[in-house]
Amino acid sequence: MLHCGMKVSFTTKEYTRLLELLHLGLYVAGARADDPATMPERYADLAQKAFGLAEPFGCADLVEIDVNGQHFLNEKLTGGVAQEKLERFAEDLFWGELTARLAERDLRAELGATKLSEEFTDEEEERLQAVEDSYWREFETSGVDHLVVLRGGKG
């Protein structure tokens, strides 16, 4: 097995950005800063190694140690810019998924039960894009104000 030692040099500002990037990635992978039990096992050792370098990189104020000796990012790093980026990510993801799923549902209903293939033709893809665009326009104008869910049936 080949072992490759690596030396890396970061400024304090670069290391802070690296911690921010780790937080964003770990959040997307399921970790929550306020609940250490949510740290995905796959990334736990690497995260601990990276967080443990905070003091030598001049960022001790961004990382704390819990009662079990595990490092975690504090609110100084997980709030502010990082929190704004996560909120924007969640917002974009929500609206993108909502428009895509509604458009696909509507197109499949429009095509009816005679549609044999799960794959869309080029013409159907164009129609799907048009339906998505109409949802985007609606949601950009009104949010969910005009969205109605009919429980137990179709309208």
C-alpha cells in the first residue's frame, strides 16, 4: 500500500473557508451542527482531523470540543454566511423539485395511460420544459399562494 504524506499550507482565511466548505458538504450529507449523532460515519474521521487543525491554523474560535472529546464547528462558523448559503440551497432545491415534479405529473396526466415508455420523446421533453417554465413563472410571482392540494382526489 502506498502511503503519501501531504503537506498543505493555508492562510487563516483559506482554512476558515475550508471549514465553511466542510460544513456545507457535511450538511448536505446529513450532518447537523447541533446534533453530533447526525455526522455520517463515512466522513467522521476526516471531519475530526480537519476540525482538529483549527488551533494551528489560527481558527480555534471556530471549533469547540464536546464532552466526548469530539470537535465540532460552533455557531460563529455555522451561522452567518454559511447559514445563508444553506438556506439559499434549500430554497433552490425546494422550488426546483416542486416545479419538476409537478410538471412531470401534469405531462404524464396529459399523455394519459397510452404512454408506453417511461422515457420522454424530444417533443415531450419540450412540452415538459414548457410546463416547468409555467410553474416557475407562477411560483416566482405568487409563491405557493395559488397552490391548492385536493385531498383524496383529482381536480
